[in-house]
Amino acid sequence: MWQRIKNYYHLAQAFLAAVIFNFPSNKIKVIGVTGTDGKTTTVHMIYEIIKASGQKVSMISSVGAAIGSKAFDTGFHVTTPSSWQVQKYLRKAADSGHKYFVLETTSHGLDQNRLAYVHFEIGVLTNITHDHLDYHGTWENYAASKAKLFKNVAYSILNYDDHKSFSFLQNKAAGQVIPYGIKSGADINTKNFPLKLKIKGDYNLENALASAAATKALGVSKQKIVRALAKFSKVPGRMEEINLGQGFNVIVDFAHTPNALSQALRTLKPKRPGRLMAVFGAAGERDKLKRPIMGRVADENADIIILTAEDPRNEKVLDIASQIKKGIKNKTEGKSLFVIEDREKAIGYAINLAAKNDIVGIFGKGHEKSMCFGKKESPWDEFHVTATAIRRRVNGK
């Protein structure tokens, strides 16, 4: 009941914001990207394809907003900003003569009506896996929130390979439904859209195909799409390597859901001698059901697991770690499983433990610039902390 009242409040706020900024989405084509994992990468891919085609384009993703040549910070732990910010950025883009706007859209933003009165030309779905059930209650409710993006669009870009979400949405989506996927049953697939990417992982190939489907619907040529995706390198905090001459691989990645962690670990899993280490935790006061699943995923794919803090908020890190450990059956604590509450110490421990040819994957924070303890946001820089630990190891300190 209380959430419903809040949603009506957000709806009123969204209408007021749209009125004040004079409904800017009517003057610009908005591409909305939703899904559990891969949203940010897909937003950036679409943005880069459109830009490479010579068109003016802006975007908002979990990394921030890019309006023309200017970058804007959208705040801590924010993917879809408030309706006021969304409408303000849309107005800035429209006034700058931009034709397109790529917007990362969360289930929370859709459910809470923060994106009401934004007219979407295209809706893109990456996937719907396990996350946010603390808020939505069931997968069906979660998927229904995502479905709001596809109510009035001209094109619905759906993941054919994600069978459950495709089945749920294909008859609910408006406009022309364009299935994409690695498998040949999709309209846009790896046979009719052969792509060579710099970034690894089948999940990134799916993200690229989603981007190809969306931009093809906008009229961008296949040649330009393929060329732009071949040049696409990375998104901050997504499978980002830190190489300071340490003799082993260190990867920082934002993976914080079971599916994202599984995809990342399977991509990193060494095909040569060497161990795969996973340093991660789970956010406090968020979906608790996913914690043992993440433990199981790490247990199946990593050789060494180090559990640590990831925005614990008002929960104890040891309690969160205990719930993750319920999914870990094949690791021995003190030998292949460690719990180190302090994230900086956990990263340092992993770096010092690593030997030649090992891979250290540090997951859950990525690009974020803060860590939440209680209600306080404290400065945090995953890259700085990791690089400092590597330098100490290299210099023998």
C-alpha cells in the first residue's frame, strides 16, 4: 500500500517534470535499455554505434550521463535518475540538436513511474535473471515491471536466447518485435550479423547483437554497425584489466548478480595452468535470496573464494558472508575459502596470494565511487585500491 502511494507521488512528479521541461522526448528519439545484466554495456554500444554513424546522440547509464561533449555525474548507486533529472537531460539533448537519446532503465525506475511521460521509440531487453526480488517479490512481478518499457514503442528488441523472458514478453510488447540472439532462430544472430569484438564473453556478444538490432531499426547500415562494434573496447568497471607488470591477471568487474558473476567467471576461467580467484560480497538490505546462489556460482567456477564487504549498509558483513557460504559446498575455509570483512584487506590478500598465471577477479563495485556503511556513503575507488595492492606486491612491500 505504501509503495503504491509512493508510485502515485512519483507519477505526479514525472508529469510535473515533463510539463516544466516541455515534454522533450517528443522531440528526440529515445532508446530505452532494460534487463538484469548487460544494460550499461548495451547502452554504451548503442551510443557508440549512433555516434559513429555521424548522428548526434546523448545517453544516461549507471556510469553517468553524456550530453554532447559534456559528462554529468548522476549520483551514488544510481542507474535511472529521478524524473526531474531524466527530463532535464532530455531537454538539454533536444536543445543541443541531438536526434537520439539512449537511456538505461531499471525495473525500479519503471515500476515507480520515474520514466512516465518519456516517449520511447525503441525498447531493448538484455535478459531477466535473478535480482531485486526483495523489492518485486516474484520473477513475474519483476518481469512485469520491465514490460512497462515495451507498451508504446515502435520496436521491441528481445533476447531470443533468454527463453523465459522472451516467452513472457513477446506477446506483451508493442510495435515490431525483433528477436536477437546467438542462436540462428533469432532475426539478428551471429550468422547474419557476424561480429568481431575486442571484449570477451558470450554475454557481450549478446549485448552487441541487441545493439545491432536496435540501431538497424533506426536505419543505421549493417556495415557501420559492424565497424563500430569492432572498435568498441570497454565500459568503465566492466571486465577491466589492471596490468602493472605483476605477472598474473587482475580484473575488476561490476558483476553483482548470480548470472553476471557466472558469466564473468566462466569467461575468465583459465584454459592454461593457473587458479581463478573470486573476490566479492553482496549488497546489504537488498535481495537476500541471491546470496547462496552467488556462492554456488563461485564454488562451481572459481578455485579460491574471498568473501568481503559490498555496501553492507545496516547488515553485518559476516552475516552476509554466512548466507553466501550456504551455496558453497566444495571449498575449505582457510584453504580455498576466506572471509575478510574489510574490502581493501580482502583485495590485498588476493593480490598477495596470487601466483604466476593466476587470475584475480574482483567483483561487485566496478566503477562505483562510494561504499555504503549504515546510511553513510564513504569514498571508494576499486581501481585505486587494487592498483595500490599490486604496486605493494611488485615492490615487495
